[in-house]
Amino acid sequence: MSSRAPDRWWRSAAIYQIYPRSFADGNGDGVGDLAGIRAHLGFLADLGVDAVWVNPWYASPMADAGYDVADYRAIDPLFGTLPEAELLIRDAHDLGIRIIVDIVPNHCSDAHVWFKEALQAGPGAAVRELFWFRPGRGERGELPPNNWRSIFGGPAWTRTKNPDGLPGEWYLHLFAPGQPDLNWENPKVREDFEDVLRFWFDRGADGVRIDSAALLVKDPALADFDPADPPHPHPFADRDEVHEVYRSWRRIADSYPEPRALIGEVWLPEAPESFVRYLRSDELHTAFNFDFLGCPWTTPAFRKAIDDGIALHAPVGAPATWVLSNHDVIRHVTRYGRADTRFSLGYRQLGAPSDLALGTRRARAAVLLLLALPGSAYIYQGEELGLFEVEDIPRELRQDPMFHQTGGENLGRDGCRVPMPWSGEAPPFGFSPAGATAPPWLPQPAAWTAYTVARQQGEPGSMLELYRSALRLRRREPDLGDGPLRWLTAAADVLSFARGDAFACVVNLSRTEVALPPHRKIILASAPVTNGMLATDAAAWLRTA
Ligand code: NOJ
């Protein structure tokens, strides 16, 4: 069966990530919303993406920008209403765009009805079993139950007050205090999430992106451990029992006439063999490949990430995925313009100087590489405009819990979440309608005048036109998307590979221009090609036969 067959769309799709707070503001309150997304679906269809993944849009107090979900079956009023979400899915489908919703199963919000009931009911109540409540250590229970640290910084435990107002038990939160971890040992948690999946699949969602997919199951012993030398199995990451959860989710996804796709955020950088177990044929369809995202701008690093990524996926028959940026990482224009171009979550290097012209040249080349690789590819909103990381957001305006929980030591992720510039010469750059009552929720840099959609649309040589051309060509080229890749002989520091018999992609990461291999035609190039020479930090797609 062709990888382009409708029920295998996820094997080849180009998927656009919408961060709803920052995409487009329909009602003028300074925060993006569903009305804004609906109004710009034409832009996405024109861009040529196959699917859209929308970050959480559910009812939430927004302790972590919506990754703290109070009600998985309701849309937050900040974003709109459930009927609007249904219309959005319908409108997207009418334009041939699939919709992926974000499911957050590891934790919910402290405003979720279960958690509120658990607090009210007090110690010993059955509803507390839906979470990880424990008495504290120390004489009066004043110390956290163990030494686990929150991924955002600080302890992974917060002490509660009993209904009588006295200090009570502690609860576990691997992320912010407003994100209590759910207890996946409890059948009620499992049943409820299966129902949530059906809720969204019944409303037409074509797939789900699963947040923090490897963290759900905890060792109930909740013992101390040394994070530098964790035991095996790990007390909360990648425990065997989590696979049973995804097997049951897969049965649900497969029960639909057009099977729904399960896409895991499985961040296990040290354990590729564990990562791929999530992609066995009765579990998830695909998972984000963060190795490629973290690659420094060097040939050996990319070559290894590509080879390893493909080899890793082959035994389970799952397609690889490729991604350069998302709402948690420093935008790649900024990363690629630095002296040190690596990225990992623990190595953010915020504030390191960046040559944005260099980063932009490399980002242009990188998208031709991304979209030529075998499998599916993700595009994070704004990268098609060449947006850079906004690093000078005033501290008092920063919202990310990562910033606040580290006492500002880690500047966090706000810099890649700044609202999109659509048009005009000054903020809000068309993000909010004329007459908006509030400024964009994060300030946009004045320099974005030159980055708006309106400015780039139809402008030969703009980043937006490069993305549009590449996405349209990718759709038409039968050998792109899922399928084999064959490396071609190339000069040092040049990546050159064929897809099928008539298509090649060449990326020049060397310090000098290089001659393109024999070709019939240049289909697309990230920089002008003169006399068959490809410039440094440029890429080209070639018709070779
Ligand atoms: C991963 C999400 O991508 C990130 O934005 C969020 O903060 C954490 N999971 C917690 O839900």
C-alpha cells in the first residue's frame, strides 16, 4: 500500500504545530484563540501542510500554558467553545487538513474536579488514590515524602492543607505545583482517558499527540534516588507498565473506520532502544525524534542522527519523524547562528550571541533537509517566517513556570512562544484585530516588521515562499515522505542523498562552495546557485533523472 494512502497519512505527513495562545487572536484580548485559527486555515492550506497539531486548548488555569488541564472535554473560554472546536475540525477537514489534538495524561490541573474533591475529602479518601498523596517525612511531616525534583525546578512535592486548615499530606507533581500527577495504577484514571480519547476521535480528531508519554507510571515505592545515577527501572520514566496503556489506546484508535494516529512525546535521549519500544505495531504510530532537533550544525552529527533514526525505526516498521523546533525549545534560527549550535533541554544557552543572518541561511537549508527525509515532518508555527528566539522579554512579563520555579535562573520557553506577526508595521502585527482591548500576551519585537506574513507573501526569496514551494513540491514528489533513503558520494561536510531514482537532496555544511552532483534540473534551492555551485550553508533539491 502506498504511504500516501489516506489511512497511512501519518507516515508521510507534514504537520504544522499551532500554539493556540500565539497563533492568532480573534477576539482582541491579546491571546490567540480558536476564532483566530479558523480565520487562518486558508493560510495553512495555502502553505501546503497535511495536518495541524494544536497544543492544549482545554479548560485550564494556565499554570503551564494549558498543559494543566482542568477538564479534558471542555475548551477554555480564553480560546473559545466546544462547538467552535468542532467547527474548526470540520473546516480543516474541508480544506484537506487533518487535526491532531494534544492529550496530557501524566498530570491534570489542581483545578480538575478530581483534585478538588481529593483535597476536600482529606487523607485516606478513595479519591486521593487518583493521585500520589503521601504524608511528609520529619517529625511533623514537614519534609517532602522523597527527594524527587520537579522537571521545572524545585521539589516535586507540594504540601496540602487538610479540610480543617491544618498542614496535611503532600502530592506529587513532576512539573508545576498546578499539575498533580495522576496515578495510572488506578483503573478509573485509565477508563477516563480512554473515554477522553473517544470523545475527541468521535468529534473528528485524526490523531493525538501524547504529552510526556513515558512518564505516566510510577514505582509506588516512591523511593529516593540519585538523579545522576538512577536505578533501573527508573522510578517514574519509561516503566514497562506504560506500554499496556498504549496498547489499549491503540485498540481504540484502530476501532475507527479511518484509524486515528497516536503520536508520542517520548523524550528518552539516552535510551533509543527504549524509545522504539513505544512504536511496536500494537502501540503508538510515531514519536518525536528529538535527536535530530538537538544536532549541532555539522555533517557527522546530522548524518548520525539520520542513520540512527532510520535504523532505529526499521525493525518495528514505524516511520521516523523529523522536527527542528517546537514550543519547548530555542528557535532554530537562533540556535544555528550561535558558535555552539547544539541543543538539549538541559543545555539551553539562553542569551548566547547569535548571528541571525547565518542562522537564517542555515534554517533555509535545514527545512529542505527536513522535508526531504523519510517519514513525517513537523513545522512549528513561525519557523515558516524565519522567526528568531525573543531573548529580551522583560523578566516581569515572563510567564513560563520554568522561569519562575528556577528563580529566573532558567529563562524558560517564552522566547519561542511570542505571538505570530501577520501584517502591519508595529505590534500587534495583525495578531489581534484592530481595536483590540489588550496587547499580545508576550511582547513582539519591533524587528518583526520585516517578518510578517504580509511582507513575505509572494516575495521571491522569502522564508515563507521557500516553505510554500518546498511543501507543495513534497506533496507532488512521489518519493518524498515515507520510503527509503540512499546516501550519495559527496565531498567532506556535504550531505547528499537520493529519494527514489530521480530525486536528490544536497546540503553543504562545509566552509566552501561545492559543485552539485550531476542533475537534470534544480527543483528548489535555499540560496542562489551559480554555475552549478552550491554555497556554504545552502541546500538544493535536484531532479537527477
Ligand atoms: C511537554 C510539553 O511539551 C511542555 O510544554 C509541558 O510543559 C510539559 N510536557 C508538561 O506538560
